[in-house]
Amino acid sequence: MGRWIQGNCDRTGYFEGLGTEEFPESVLEMLKEASLFYHVPAAYLFPVPDMLKKDSLNFFQVDHNWVLAMLDGICSVGRNASIDYSHDTELIVDIYRQALRENEQVRLKLQDREYMDTGEQVPEVISGFLLNSVLTENFRGLEFRAYDQREGGEPLKALRIETLGRQVLLGIFKGEIRRLEIAQPPEGLHFGFFTEDGIIKKTVRDIEEGKLGGRQAELVLKSKENRVIDVKASAARLKEAAGLQNMTSAEFALEMIQNAQTGVFTMGEELK
């Protein structure tokens, strides 16, 4: 059929019949989502079973050829002859590039945020991580920041951060991840202390600036079994360590604040 069309028909109009500017917007939106692995069964994404191992964190880079092959498969519906493939080859390569260049719109759209075209080209590297941990299920609102330098710097643009199950979370970023920070949300501030040789301690803050200093105070437990501290006795020790004449309830609260925790992973190095 394809050979007959090529030999007996003028194909000029066939190739000019549809330009990229006339490509259906709904299909383009689907390709943008598919380039970030939406609508793709999770089993197809993980070539190694260990990537879904419990209590694991795996990093990966997206293979552009694999993505292009997948998008090509999506657009292959209705191809009946070789001329259809030739038509798609000329037309859809540009569409593929547009989908990859604009796929950050997907996340912004889901967040009801506006997108501004910065004219960026298709990123050379798209990387991500796969987290399988109880953190995903038990700590809502975790914040993920990725960097292309081990020391930090300007965060990479997040293209997709989404749970795939109760404990599995997928993150995809523009650029090569060299450092990943997983942090409790700021609203996760709470009272707390640390334990050293069975003794509970608190690093004292400067009341004027709120910064942690080098002094520590030993807190007093009222009930070890129920993990309840003796507020009055602990406040007295904090007051002494901070060098205060008196300690109000607000000052006690300031001293007892425990910062939200942040875990840092750097490529090629141990967890800090």
C-alpha cells in the first residue's frame, strides 16, 4: 500500500496538510504528561526490581531515546502505510521537542500556577529519584530540593514529585541531581530534645537572636515510661544555662523549639 501511494500519488499536499501549529492541543498535553511518565504503568518504569526495595532511595537519569520511543508509540495509532511514518517523522519530531521543552507546565497546571515560557531548550539531562520509605506515608508535606552541585547552590526545577503508592514517591528534575535534601516542612516545628548517654539534653538558644549557642542544659524527666518532662525543673535548668534572671513561658517555648529535620544525600558520598 505504501509503495503504491509513493509511486502513484503527489505527496506534496499530504506533508503540508498539517503543521505543528495545528497539532491538537489535547494530544500535545498528553505527550507532555507522558514525557514525565504519567499514564505509564509503574511496572514499566523500573527495570531492576531492587529499585522498589523497601527502605531504599534510588537515583536515575531519564533516557531521552526511551521517552521518544514511547511518545512515538502513542502517536502510532492509525499508521497504516510507510507514508504515514514518513509524515510523522517530519512532523512529530518537532512536537516531541516541544513536549519535552514544555513538560514543566504539567506540574504548574496541577498546582493551579501560571506558566511563563522562558524559551529554554530541551534539557540535556533529566534525572530523578525513587523513594520507598515509611516517610512517604507518615510524613505529609515533606519538601524535596535537588541540586546539580554537591555543595548546593541554585535548586533544580522540579518537573514531578508525586506518590505512586502508600510508601513510594517519584521525583523528576531538570538537570543532573548531585545533591538531594529531604526536609520536614517548616510548619513541622515542635518541642524536642536529644539524648546523650541516656541523659536528655537541650542546646540553649540566645534569647535575643534565637540562635543556637554552645551551652547545653540537662532536662528532667517526670515520667520516663510516658516520656513526660518535668516542666518546672527543666525550665530552671534552662534558665541557669541561658544566664537569665527569670524565664517566662514564651522564653521556655523558644528554648524548647526543635528545628525541622533535613536529610542530605550527596552523590558518591555517604549520607550526612
